[in-house]
Amino acid sequence: MSEKKRKAPKPGTPVRGSSTGRPVMVLIELLGRRWVLRILWELRGETPLTFRALQEACGGVSPSVLNARLADLRETGIAEHRDEEGYALTPMGRELLDKLMPLTGWAESWAQSLEK
Amino acid sequence: MSEKKRKAPKPGTPVRGSSTGRPVMVLIELLGRRWVLRILWELRGETPLTFRALQEACGGVSPSVLNARLADLRETGIAEHRDEEGYALTPMGRELLDKLMPLTGWAESWAQSLEK
DNA sequence: TCTTTCTGCTACTGAAAACGTAGCAATGAG
DNA sequence: CTCATTGCTACGTTTTCAGTAGCAGAAAGA
């Protein structure tokens, strides 16, 4: 064995361009990976989504990438897979999403300011 | 052809996996690009940063990518380049950053919950 | 003027990540 | 057994990123 390539960035672990592993840096690294924000967004509902439902919700993202991202989110305790139900956010992940929801409002006024 | 590839996603423009161009989707697409969140973060100070200073702040990100991301952020009215000063957030970009700052607190408790 | 030192980049090559499609093993229903 | 659905893995192609080199313009000094 040995170790497969480490994938999910965790607090305390150095990330690209920052050797400190400061939590906020690690979070920035994680959220900056393609599809991570989108997955969080699509998991905002109350009911879990199956792998394939989630894949479809993300516009047909390839299963390999989706699986990799879900692994990241599971390793970092943000999402989880519930047997017989599907993927859902953990309580911690739910709190993160709550912090991100205000972006919707900002995005709206952003759109308006750009269309002028 | 003629058109260079368009780069910055703007509200109203379809993005990967979502044809609607809904502002929040576009924002998710933009923030999900590598280095975008980090750049916002590094521009949180009051004084503008030069291209090179920003590059260093981002841990030596390659100039080609940095330039591409700055172009994205400028096209979308989030950052701007001020002559004789450097790169800084626009008022709109500053508001976006304000929405993101609470992530710091979340990241701290996230880190704690993981190290146990 | 001729360097030197900043500036904001562009160009290029190679590596890594993502895409897109196919398909497999496991489970459950009929 | 067949068929559908589940969560994926494999793999070849395309896109993106990384890493290094270097250029042109402005300013400053000798």
C-alpha cells in the first residue's frame, strides 16, 4: 500500500502556495476545486441525493470527478453517504452552506450592476 | 474564427452544467476556478497590490494563470487595476469579500472538529 | 546615454486535472 | 432469469495549470 495520493486538503496540511495549513487557506483550496461549490449548492435540499441524481443536478459532470470531489467532501466531514438514501451534508457541511447562502443575494445585485 | 475563447463567466451567460446563467450559478463557476478565492482573499487589505506582489502573496502562482484570473475578475467588475497603485477590489468586490469573511470562523471550528 | 530596477505581463513546454463515454459488480424487483 | 438502478472504475482525449524564461515600457541613477 501504501498510500494513494492524498487528495482532500485538511486543516493543518500545507496547501498550494501556503505552507501553514491555516484552516481558512485549506478551505479556500478545497472550495476552489472545480465542482465543490456546485456540489454543496446542489445538496442544499433536505433530502439526500443519489450519486446519479447529484451527477445530473450538476449538469452531467463526469462520474470520476464527481466521485473524487465527494471523497474530498467526505474526508473533510462536510458531506456523507447515507446507506439507502444517498449523499447529504453533515451538520458541519450544513453550517458551511449557511455561510454561503448569502452569496445568492450578492450575485443578484452583481448581475444587475453588470447588465447596465 | 475570430473570437478568442471567452473566459470570464458573466451573469446571463450559460456556464458548465447550467444553461440558465443564473447569477448564483455563474458566481459558483467563477469562484470555483483555481486561485479566484485566494486572490480575493489576498486583496482583502486596504492598499492595492502590484501584480508581482499579488503573485508572491499567492505563493508564486504562475503569471499566466494569475493574469487570466485577474482578467476574469476585472471583466466581472470584482477587481480593478489602478494606475500607479496596483490591483484592488472594486466596491462590489469588497462586498463579496465581506460575504466570504465569515468563512474564517467556520474554518476554525471545522479544523477543531477534524483534529479530534 | 547607458545601465539597473521596477512594472505588467506574454510565450512556451510539460504535467496534472477534468471531460466524456463505456461498462462493471452489487442489489432489488418482477 | 431479466431488467433497472445503484455506486462507482477505466481509459483516451481535451483543457487547464505549473514552471520557467524573457520582453517592453517607465522611472531612476551614474
